Amino acid sequence: MLYIFDVAKHSIPPLDAFMNPVLQALKQLNDSGSNEEIYAKVAEIMGLSDEQLELLHNPDKGTTTEAEYRIALAKTYLKTYGVLENSSRGVWSLTAKAPTDEPINPKDVKKKYNQLLQSKPELMNSDVETEVELTWKDEVIGELLSISSQAFERLAQRMLRESGFTQVEVTGRTGDGGIDGKGIIRLGGLLSFHVFFQCKRYKGSVGPKEIRDFRGAMVGRGDKGLFITTGNFTKDALKEASRDGAPPIDLIDGDLLINKLQELSLGIKTQMIEQTVVDKEWFKAL
């Protein structure tokens, strides 16, 4: 089933319109998928244009797009409804309660969530757990946009080193044809690949032209390319990066960049709050 929406070029469908496409996307992904996979599939199912995908949720706070925000919000509502679940690694999957053929009614989903708010009033001011996640991620993006381009290149260098790359050098200041740095990644202690990378502190989307220019600068010099940005990539940029017959370029958008920084504890720390719980049953058993 293909969901078609009659929307203006620069508008985004309402939250309700994203719920069934999210479920359909997971079905097409064999019942589970990462945030990135779900986002790409939902955009394809709904036929969202690059202009729609580039609209920012809050331009003053970060680079989260409105489409990303509404898809994340839809996943949270669907989780509350019991048809989705997610792991600590950010992989979402359908539950046994997920419908097989018939679409869900968004009104029923919202009713279920409102019931949750009534039973847990503390959630009223948080605007669902997704908003909390997007808030701290927007804060990270704000910090990345405030540093210099040289500092961002050094951060990319540190991240690649922490990820197992060796001989990582920053070359951007030499005007090396758009290439900001290079390094070597060794797989299994046997195979090694020379990787060139480019860093862009964008508050928006990277298009196919930037991908082509980067590829032109690195072709014949390295095995792979790595494009790192604080923003995101348009659909055409994603296609250009994996175009047949051209050297492959891996893409790291703002969301994936933040997740990697969090994983490596680079500027992001997850604090564990100790909570004391009284075991009433233990006392009763005395």
C-alpha cells in the first residue's frame, strides 16, 4: 500500500500521516530497522521532496529537520500504543500486536497516549521521550556549529582514531582539493583501506554536488571516502554516494555523528542516577 499526500512543496504532513508509513517502513525492512533506515524508507513511502526533508524543526536550536522530528514522535506514540519496541542500540521493531494488513487509526493511538499522560502526569511537560532525546542532541549540534572548522576537523580526527583508524592526518588547511584529512583502517589485521574524509559544519542538507566534488578530489588516491556533516543528506546525495561504477563514499550525518560521539564518550557523558527502592515484600516476609 502506497500512502500519497496532497501537500504543498514546502509543507510537511501532520503527525497522524506519519504513523502508518512508519509501520509500513518496518514491514518492508523485515520487521526491524535503525532510525536511519526507517527515516529513509518513510521518506520514500510518503514521497517527501528534498525541500520538505530539509525543513528544520527549530532553526534556532539545531539541525533536526521537521520530518525527523515527526517520524521520531510517531515512533514514540506507536511504542506507547504497543505496536513498536526499541532496543538500547536504537533499533526499532514491530511487536506481536502490530497489524498485519489493516492500517491503524491514528486517533486510537493518540487516545492511548493521552491515557498514559493522565496516569503519569510527570510526562505532561516533557512532550514525550522523543522530545527529550532531540533536545540534548540539538544542544550537541549547537556546540558543533559554534566551534571553528579547524576544531571540527580535529574532532573528526579524534573520532576516527578512537574508532580504530591509524595514521589519521588533517590536511584541510593545505587546500587539498576539498579533502580535509585521511587515514587507514585495517580489517581483521589483514586488509587495510586508505580513507579520505571531508568535514562540513552544515545547518541544513548536503546535496549531490558536494558528494561529486569530494569524489573528484579523492578519486585515484584512496580506496574509500567518508563525508562527515552536522546536517543531513538529501535523497539525491544518498544516491550519488552509492552510485554504481563510482568510488563509494560513506556518509555520516548529524544524528549518526552524535551517536558515535556518545558511544566514544567524546564530549558527551551519560550520567547514571542512583535510585533507592524500598522492597516492601522483603519486609513483609520477615
